[in-house]
Amino acid sequence: MAASTSDIAAGDDRLYPARPILAASVAVFREGRVLVASRTKPPGNAVFSLPGGVVEVGETLAEAALRELAEEVGVVAEIVGFAGHVEVIEPDGDGRVKRHFVVNAFAGRWVSGEPVAGPEAGETFFVAPDEIGSLRTTPGLAGIVARARAVFEGAP
């Protein structure tokens, strides 16, 4: 089934993509806790994830992760290492790929700013990594946070 009229009218070029969409996020650690934000848009509306978004042409993955962090929640961080990736593939009822994102996640150290809600991030807060399981999250978040924590703790 092709994209619906309402999808086309909304101008969402992330629906039924011709190829996977590249995205980046960052697990920001401060005092042993990691920053999470609830999403305000699909996919994953109203679930918690790491701040992040689509990589723009000419940006490195790390630049995109830090830009999205600042834009979405007003926090500044420094990247300490790469934590891995998560693939988000969402088929529609007919088996066609409705969404396909490859999210590259980094571990980061908080530098400044207090997290604030905005158009793309609802509730934002720092949480103990072992409490991630008690939240409604995007698929794979607990695993990527665990890998990011290991990278962060091993960083100089």
C-alpha cells in the first residue's frame, strides 16, 4: 500500500523512505545518571529515548548528535565515544517498510544546561541507568544505555 493521502499531505518524507534514514543520538551522563526525553512525534510518540535526530548533509554523526541534543533539550555535552547503533524498522499492515532509521548512539559527558521540554522532547530528566527498565522506552534503549555507560566509564 502506498503512503496515505494524509501522510503525503503532512509532507512527511520519513514515511516509506527509499532508503534507511541516518540518525544520531547521545547518552549524556551526569553524576552517574543518563539523560532521557519523551518523544512528542512518531515513531515512538510518548515513549522515552535519548535526545537525537536525523543527520543533515555535511554533518558528522557526532556533530548531528550534539546539535540535536542542544536543539531538543538545551543541553551541551562532549562526546567520549561511540556506543553502537539501533535499527528501527517499522512495517505497515501490508508488509511494506513504513519507517526505517539507523540511529548511531554516542556516550557523552554533560557540560552545561538543564534539560527542558520542547517541540520534539516532552518530559526530560536524568535517570539512573538501572532504572531505564521501569520506563516506557524505544526498543533497544536499555541495551544502548548499558553500552554507552561502559564507554563513558572507560573514558579518560
